[in-house]
Amino acid sequence: MAYINEDDEAKKTRKELQNVEVGPNADPECFLCQAVFDETRDRQRLVVRRDALTITVLNRFPYNNGHVLIAPRCHCGVLHGLTLAEKTALLQEIDRMTALLEKIMTPDGFNIGLNMGQSAGAGLPGHLHWHIVPRWNGDINYMTTIGSAKVIPQSLEALWELLVE
């Protein structure tokens, strides 16, 4: 409900989360870079998992329940800018996260994708990130396109707790 009815306190918290010092070659305005360099507020930043090369966060504005973003820790907007080790780690994290979501949420399938560049739909074109969206047979994905509405039956906080357990 905080997503739908964002109150002044939620706006204040989101603004506070933007105040973090990031490292070299990172973008201080990028929420993924901010999450990479702020390991003390994973719950508030919806960080599910981090390792040496990747970070996984819940999408604060999900298309469907369980929507996660998997990104390299480095601020990079093109595939050829990543090392082979980073590309491998990202694919391993996509595999790990889909297995975890299958176990916890039992979806019938997944949409997994990368939008590279603003014209391709990337909302954050400077920092690559893959979307994993669990899908269920008969789910209500048409609501977004026809009714301009989103139906998310579980809070991000409840899902975060399940994924980090």
C-alpha cells in the first residue's frame, strides 16, 4: 500500500536513501550504485542479495509480485563494458534467483529481460539490470495496459523477508 499511497514519511525515507557516498566510476544519482555502496540499509533499499560482482534488489515499482532486478555492482550501461566474470556472475544470479522464486512463490513461468538504452525502455540506462518477473497462468498482466492499474497482492517488505531468509 505504501507503493500506491506513498505518504510524506515514505517520500522522506526515499530522499534519505539518496544521500550516500558512492565510489569511483559510480553514479551518485543511480539507485543501484547507491545500494551497492550502502550495505547498512539493505532492507530499506530492498536488497535481496549481494556478492562480489552482482546485486539483486526487489523492484520498488513492480510489474508483478516477486519482480526483482539483478545488476552488476559496477555502473555500466552496455554489455560489452562488462568482463566475462561479471557476465557469468549475472547469469548465475539470474539462475539462482529464478530457482528461489520458484521455491517460494511457485509461479508457472518467468519473464526475464534486459532493456539496454533509453530507447529500448531502460528506465535506468546507465546501469544494466535484468528484470525477473514471475508469471502465473491467468494472471492479470492486462490490467497495466488496459486498465492503467497494477495489482500487487503482497507487500514488498513481506516478500523481502521471504527472499533473504
